[in-house]
Amino acid sequence: MGNIILQETNIDYDMSFIYNIEWFNYKDPLKDIMTHQLKDLHKPYGGMPSSYTDENTIIYQKFLSKSEIDYEILSTQTNIDIYTISVIRQRPGNCIPLHVDRFYKLRQMKPGGEPVRANIFVEDWADGHILQFGKEMKWNWKKNTGWVFNEHVPHLSGNCGMQDKYTLQLSGFFK
């Protein structure tokens, strides 16, 4: 296993435009990806539990172009050379099971580099919204704060609350 990167970060950016996205166009059930690509990670737990289904592992993820969001400002604020940005809407009752990000697309764009991802919270924490890195639970976050991590950090996300949870993902390489 390589070196673990897990550090706090923050941005100063107006994300209110995300509420105007037609989210139904970006539905993405994650169960099949998690079941087939991460067998080694789930093996100590007896595999992926069958209770994870297409209905409770749904996210809505939209990748944003440079005309939709300012890559340069966010790059400067996070010290990440950003290659992709997406925003995720996670509805109540859904989760993203334990996984690690493998950064397949980033590795194709820049072979040899060590990719990182910044997970930024679009809103202040709400009851039932969780994010876990390794054995450490994160909660009570503030809008525009988040975490930068690499492929060596297992993590999961859940929305056990009563309102949608939104996060911004900035993916790239440290400058």
C-alpha cells in the first residue's frame, strides 16, 4: 500500500447553480460497479452484502465543463491541477458503499502521476448526512469545506437524512 493522503481543504465559490440542474438526466446506480470492481476490498466482510441494490446505491452525477464552472479559480484555491469536476446529488435513503477511487480516467490523461480528489460539501451538514474515511466518520461540516484524498483511502457515503446531500468532486494532481 502506498502513502495515504487525507487532508482538509476549502473553497470560496458560489455553487447555487447546482439547484438548477435537471438531475433526472444523471442517474447512476453504483451497485454493479462496487460489486465487480472492488471484490478485494469487500472480501474481509464476506463480499458485497446482497442488501445493496440498484435502488439504494443511486447517485446523480453531472460532470461540469470549463464553461460551467471555473476550473482555474478552484485549482488555485485547492492547489490541485484539476482535470475533471463533477457534482453529486445523493437522495435520502441512498449510500455509496465502502470503496476506493482508482482514478482510471485520470491515469489515462496523465500516466505516472499520483491522482487526488477533493470532496467538497456544497451545503452545511444536515442530520443523517455522513462521509467516512477509513475508520473516521466525518459530520458537522460547513459549506465549501471538504477533504482531499488519494486511492489509498477507503471511504463511503450515506444519506440517512431527510434532504438531498450535494458534493463537488475536484479530480486531478497536486501542483
